[in-house]
Amino acid sequence: MSRDIPRRRFIRTGAIVGTALVAGCGGDGGDGGGDGGGTTETTASDGGDGGDGGGDGDDGEQTTTESGPPSVALSVPSLEFTFFARMQNAFDAAKSEGTVASDSTFYDAGNSQSTQVSDVETAISNEVDLLLISAITAEGVISAIRQANDAGIPVVAIDRNVAEGDTVSYVASDNVQLGRRSTELCLSFMQEMGQQDTYNVVQLEGTPGASVTNDRGEGFSNAVSENDSLNRLASQTGEFSTQNALSVMEDFITQYGDEIDGVFCQNDLMALGAHRALQNANMSVPVTGIDGTEAWVQLFSDNQFYGTIAQLPEEMVDTAIETGKAHLAGDDVEDTIVIEGLEVTQANASDYLGQYFG
Amino acid sequence: MARTAVDFGAAREQVTLEQLGQYGPILGLVGLYVAFTVLNDRFLTVGNQVNVLQQVSIIGIMAIGVTFPILCAEIDLSIAQVMEISGLTIATLAVGARLFEGFAIPVVAAIVVGLSLGGTFGAVSGFVTARFGVPSFMTTLAMLFLADGLGLIVSGNRPIIGLPPSLTALGGSRVFGFPSIVVVFLTLLVVSQLLLSYTKFGLYIYAIGGDRQAAERMGINVPVVRLGTLVISGVFAGIAGLVTLGRLGSAIPTMGSGLLLPPIAAVILGGANLFGGSGNMVGTLVGVLILGVLQNGLNLMGVGPSGQLVAQGIVLMLAVLANVVGQD
């Protein structure tokens, strides 16, 4: 028994320290996963106001002053996320179409910040003409961006901005706008379903504190305050997860029942959960999400009042390449270029799936 | 309606009170029931109570599974990821998508493969732990990463929809108007409690959890029992993954995220000793219900995300305090 005491003390200390450690790790992993599955990989994209697509006009024209297509490097956080896998496809397409040089390289950092930094360093020593980067964290790539600046290689940030260092432009979705448009899409569905004086909508929010959650929530609030007929019935976090959204939606149904006229979800995975809860309760109300996740869009064929605002990584890459080339050609480019999300409803669902997931 | 609702709630509490009057956690649960009944008139209805049971079932099944290693002074940190990969494997095999494109196999076979996979993860970490004396904390942590990565490979990290109805029936249908997922949960709970109470294996778990050296000297085959608890935990995580498919109606690659700590917390909340030797399944049920009822009640009251976290912190602290006071 006396020998037993140190053993227990050891186990106890070990377990406490370890649990704290894993609680930390687990938390992080969970967040990353929650975001990733939803292809809401816009986690660090903050701000992004202004320049409402105004840049598009300038971009297309002046690109042919260079002798050949520039060699480009694109670095993304992780191909685990569909969002970045789609970026890779778009990049490969640009290569085969000759928009960028055939020796252009795609770098997958496998979610490791140090890998991403060394990827960028490799690209710099390869003397690429243009660097496109979607940073894992805004701060982690600062040194690499500085090196690129020193080497005189222009940098375009995609989807996630960098904290310091000079970038030519920042190409991303505007989450405030996505939130507002999705809420308004929900409103238009509710109006189609039946005329009422006020429409009660519930919101399923993302992970509390994440910038995406705040921005999309702000868009929702803007839409509610701008439209007198829209009434916010309740709002609760579903942590960007289908399962949590399902439980929360069940509780909403218990509490409000038929008062609920529509559901706005801050990502499509939560819309899947809301759909499931409504289905179990034999209710049918409009549900809208954000992201354009394949599994959610596939449900549209059954329900004309389901919709989403899809993010378009392909367009982000194309625009980033165009912008970079315009800069190389000596043109002025916008500091921030907002990629408008695509509204997907039953009408264009099959086109959307065919084009991006076919 | 209201009458039956009250009867339903009261009856369940009575049974548990009789069996477990000596346990503190029950006080916390009763306190929560009283508080939410007063604060919200929809809380204590049959519909909502069934909802709560449905909402806690997945965490509950994982909690039952992880109770075994905890009683044996082990821990299983891989449950959330094992749940994920088992569910994803079953779904992809049954549909014949992603990694198994074109290799669709019958639903029953897919389920067997998925659950065996869960058991295999438990067996690997259990073997290394029992044979080489590596703490289960580390071996199951290794399994956590392994299972997480394999889950992404199997699913291609994209949700899988269009699951066959026979597959989703176990977690998503109703038996006489009662959700099947709850039936699965309660059945597993009863079976596990019987296993603990009336088999040698159950007795050995407590003996090893209480004092491993003493158990060894009494001639108990300690490695086998330690390995066994982790295999059970893995299989239960697999079952949780299976019923999740039914509950969600689809397989989501991230469906296990955030599901590591709640089951373990529920077990401890239910009065089990984190360092082995004491605890039981009914306690685990109470712990799971405390977590579920709290969330459900706060949702009904419309408490926002930040307020919920604050309330959860306070109530959990009070619950574990009641736990200690109740044991004295």
C-alpha cells in the first residue's frame, strides 16, 4: 500500500496535467474541424469591407504586357478542407489554360505554420513572379511575407489576410455581406410561402468569438434592422456543427413551435441539422445557410425554400491571379477585392453542383 | 398531457432516488429539474423530456463506454475520433462512396466492419498499454490522431448523404413513438450495469481500478482486463458513431468534434472516481442527464451563448460539490 501512494500521485498529476493539455489540443482541433467541414475556411478573414467588387472592371483589360505568363506560387493551409482543394483545382486549370506559367507551383502546408513558411521560402528562392497565399494564421507568415517583399515578389492574400508585410491586394468573401444576403434570401422565401406582416426568423450561430461568427451575425442583424417585416425570434450557437445545430433546433421547436417562419444558419452544416430537426417535427419552413456545401445543396431538389450563399474559391484564385498580373503590368489594383458569393437555390442547384462538384 | 408529463418525470426520479439516494449527483439533477420547471413551462413536458433523452443519447453511449476504462483506472481519449471513423466507415461502405467508391457492401456487413474497427482501435491502444505498461493516456492519445487522420481519408472530408434507410433506422426511427436512439442508449446502459454488477469481469475491473498490485497478486489477469476495457470503450464509440448516422441522417466528417470531454465529464459528474475503483452506470446516466438538461433548459429559456457558458460553469461546479457533499 505504501508503494501504491507515489504511483497514485503520479497518475493523478499526470492525468490532471494531461487532461488540461488535451483539453487545449482538443479544443483547437474541434474548432478547426468545425470550420473545415463546412468549408467555412474563412476563419481569419476580418474586415474586408469596401471596394464592393469595383475592382473587377480594371482587372481584365491590361494583362498582356508581359512577355509570357508569370510563374506563380500558391500556398494554402491544408487540402483537408474542400475549400482549398477547390482552390487547387482552379490553380491547375489556370496552369493548363496558360494563364500562369507551367512551372507554377501549388503548396499544401498540411495545417503546419512552419511548413507554410518554408513553402514560401522555397517559392522565393525559385524566383517566382507572383506569390498567392492563404495564411494559416495572420501572424505566422509575417517573416515569410517580409522575405518576399525584400526579394521584390508581389504578394496577394487570398481568403485570409496577413497581419504585417506588404501585400498587393487581399481577395476574399465579405462575411458581413454573406450573412445579410443569406438572411434576405430567407426573407424572400418566407414571403413566397405566404404573406404576413412579420416574419419570425431564428438564427443558428457559429463558434462563439470566431470572427466569421461575428461578421455573419452582424450581417444578420443588419438585415433584421433594415427590414421591418423581419423579426429575430431567437439566436443560439450551433458551433458550426450539424449535431449541435440539430439539438438547438429541437429546443427552438419545443419553445416556439409554429411561431418559427424561417431559419438562418451561419454555415451549411448547421442547415443540415436544422433540416433534420424540422423534418422530425413534420415542419417545413425556409432554411438558408452560407458556404455552398455539397451535401446541403443536394437537398434543394426536395425543397424549393432551401438556399445558400456559396463561397467561390475558384473565383478567388482567378481574381487573385488577374490582380497580381495587373500589378505586374504596372496597373494600380484595389487593396481589397470582395468576391461576391453565389446565391444557390433550387433553380440553379444542379448547375452549381455540376460546375463545382461534377 | 400535462398530467402525464409530471408523472413521467416524477416516476423516473423516484426510481433513481430509491436506488441511489446515497449519491450526491442526483441532488444536482433534481435541483436542475426543479429550477427549469419553475422557470419554463415547456420544460417538463413529455415531448421535451423525450427530446432531452434523444439529445444526450450519443454522448451517453460514449460515456457508458468510457466508464469501463475509468473504473479500471485507465482513460480513453480517442472516443470522439473513433466514433467519427467508425461512423464514416460504416457510411462510406454502405453507400460505396469516397475511399470505397464502387465497393458498396450490405448494411449489416458495413456495421460489423465499422464496429470491429472501433474495437480494433481500442485493442491496439489496450495492447500497448497492458503489455508494455505505456499509460493509456498516451496510447489512446496516439489513437486519437490516427483515427482522426484515417477518418479524413475515408470520407474525403466531405459529408456523405443518401444513406440507406436500413442504416439510419437504428438512430433515426421511432419505436412505438419513442426514438430508437434512446432505446439503444438505455439498453446499452442496462446491459453494461449488469456486466459490471454480475460478472467476474465487472468485479475485476473494480478490483484493478482500486488497487492494481493487489489485484495482480490475487491472480487476476490484469493485462486482459485492462485491454478489455479499452476494447469495450472503442466498440461503444463505434456504436455512438453508428447511431449518429441515424440521428443526423448523414455522415459528417467532423461529427466527433467537441465530443471528447462531455462523456468523460459526465462519468465524473455521475460520481465515478477519475482514478478508478468506484462508480457505476446509473451514475453515468445521471451525469449525462445533468449535462443534457442544463443545455436544453438554457436553450428553452433563450439564454445566449456567453450566458450559457457562464451558467454551465457555475452549475458544473455546484454539481461536483454536491457530489462530494453527498458522499460524506
